[in-house]
Amino acid sequence: MTERTLISDLAAKAGETVCIQGWVDVRRDQGKLVFFDFRDRSGTVQGVVLPGDEALMTAAKEVRNEFVVSVEGIVNNRPEKNIQEGKLNGAIELEIRGIEVLSAADSLPFELDAELNLDTLFDNRPLTLRRKEEQAIFRVQHEIVKAYRDFLTQEGFMEFQSPKLVGDDAEGGAGIFKVEYFTKTAYLATSPQLYKQILVGAFERVFTIGSMFRAEKHSTTRHMNELAMCDLEMGFIKDHTDVMRMITKLMRSITDHLATSSTKEFAALDATIPLVGDGDIFPSMKLREAQELIKRETGEDKTDEPDLEPEDERWLSEYARTHLGSDFVFITHYPVSKRPFYTMEDPEDPGFTRSFDLLFRGVELMSGAQRVHDHDMLVEKIRDKGLDPEKFSFYLQAFKYGIPPHGGMGMGLERLTQKYLGLDNVKEAALFPRDLNRIDTLLSKNETDV
């Protein structure tokens, strides 16, 4: 059997007999000819069955869309008038000499290029992931993860895997999933926060990518109940601005990578590469400064609010793009009352923290801060939040025996993908989204089917 050739490599094999394997994208019968578009992981190519071989013609006409096939043929240059400039394999076609069905396929319940609502999109996920738009989304997401991992590795960070079963929630929240753990109760992790801080005491700079779980009963375009989080933590910092500086470099590195690696996917989704501005830190303003700006420019007085509303995030993002030349903008110094116990209060701005959110195209993309690294202060802050330090004794060991000044951030991968690509709903950036109504298929549908 001829060794398999990827479709993207066919142009270099003009005049040769090759074997390709993949899916039938389209079959078109035109008089005495049968045309195919074949696809594999690398691209697409047109194939044609010419008259003269009745057995081959019969076999070709039995093949339908989505059949998995092995095809032998000759790579021919197209006539000058038929060349499709700028298209992969636009100058060649495959003259089919043999076709073998590796796996037959039923007729699809819809056309792959049809407009689909979200329920149809997710109820038929094994099929809709074959759509070009969906594949573009997750190819971009793959490149985001690659760029994230490569940059941090180059900056001396070590990747680790954080536990997903935990003894208590890092932020003491109510929105956590309980799990039976033998004779005890455990929880699904909402964050790798406590573990990455512990690891700063051993490795200094660490990062992780992994699933986290939130039990809030959201039904919005911004939230899911299982999400992939990209976290980092770094030691020996001066304050939160050192973390912000690293994040600025990180996001510029990811953006530059996408600008070269994913041009085809961005074009397919009609998406644009964001503005990343100048300077060593993205544009930044304190929360109260941002609220004063909103009041001055819009007349809306929110200067006593402890946080930004979604409409504020959208307004500030648009302001940053229009007036500051950046699609990214930091908002810093949130009140102590709005941040977790491990967040450092700013001694020069009492009541406010050395924390930040990074806004990107209208949403909060990530949260971060300098952390408390003093053991006794940390115990006090745990108590101030109404929590029991005994439940955090495992975590507190790191601080009792010395941990450097440190800080970090957590960022949702799906939300980042959504905003890079201009998707309407964060669930579109999840391969298999989990939310209030769905685990694979609609929960109500499962109950009806049982």
C-alpha cells in the first residue's frame, strides 16, 4: 500500500501517485465525471473520477458526504484557466484511481454550513465540531495555549498540575460543588490559588492550565460551570505592578503569535487582532479613577460602588481602545471587602488592595494581585473574612516557614478565546460546555429520555 500523504503536502508531488486518507467533504456528479472535495487535518483537495473505469465510477457514486475514505490517485496540475489563486491546492487536483471506504456515514441531520442555534450546535457536538468555523475556534485556542506555555517557560516559570479535589474553597464562597469523598465531604476546585502560592515557596515561578468548577446558577453569555483556567504565580516581587508588567509581556506575546500563526482562522471568523498599545504596562487606572472618568464623561455617578458593572467594563474597554490605543486596560485597587483574604492591602491606600482586573474587549479577562506573604497577617485576614484558619492549616505551613513576596493572576481560557475571536457567547469557545442546563446534552432532555 502506498504510504499516506497529507493533503497539505500534495502540491509538492505533482505527477506522482499518492494515497490520501480523510473525509468526503462534498461529492458532485457532473455528467460523466464525479468530483470530490476531500479533507484531512491539514486541509482540502479536489479529486475527480474520469470516465473509463466502470467499477471505480460505481464505487464513487456510492460514497456520500462524511464517509471516511482511503484514496489513491495521481496529482495533476490544473489547466491555467482552472487555477484557484491563493487557495491550498488551488493549482492541482487528484485524478482518482482507487477509493476504499474505511467508515460509512449516515446522512447528516443538517448541512454543516447551515445557521444553527446554540442548542442544536451543542446537542450535536460530535458533528458540529467538523464545521470549519468551530475548527477555527479551537485551532486558535490551541495556539493561545501554546503561546502561553512557551512564553512562561522562557521566563523561568515551571508548569504544574493542581488538584481538582480540595478540602475547602480558597475564597470561602458558597458556589462550590460538593463531592462524596469516602466518609468525608470534598469539593471541586474553584481555583488553584492555594497550591500555586505554596509552590512559590518551592519553585518561585509556576503556572498551570486546568479545569476549575463554579456552582453558581448563571445563565449568561459570560459564565460556565466548568472552565479552563490559566494561572500563574511569581515570587520576589516589589508589588502588584511587577505582575502587571509580566502579564503585559505575556498578552503581547500571545497576540503576536496569533497574528502569524492564525491568520486563516481569524479571517474565517471575521475576527481582528487586538491593539496592544505601548509602554511596559498596559494602560492602568485605579478603580476610583475609572469611576471618576465614567462620571465625568457620561454623567453616571458610581464613585461609591465597590466594583464595576458589566456596562462599566464595556465603556472602559471602548475608552481604552479609542483614547489609549489599547484593547487591554488594567483597573487596580479594589476595596479590601471585595477581594479574597490572601490579597495584600495597599499601605499607601488603606482600605484598598494591591489588586487588579485586566479588561479586554468589554469583559474582565483576569484578576490578580500581590498576595499576603506574612503568616500572622494571613491568619488575621482569614479570620476577618469569617473563615477558620484551622481549615487552611495545610496551606499556612508554607507561610509559617518562609515564603517570598509574591503575586499572580487567573484567567479563563474560554473567555480569552471568545474575546480574541469576537464570539457572542463564551460557550462557543468550549469544546463541550457545561452550564446550568447542560452536561453534553440538555439536562431536561436526559430526564425525559430515561
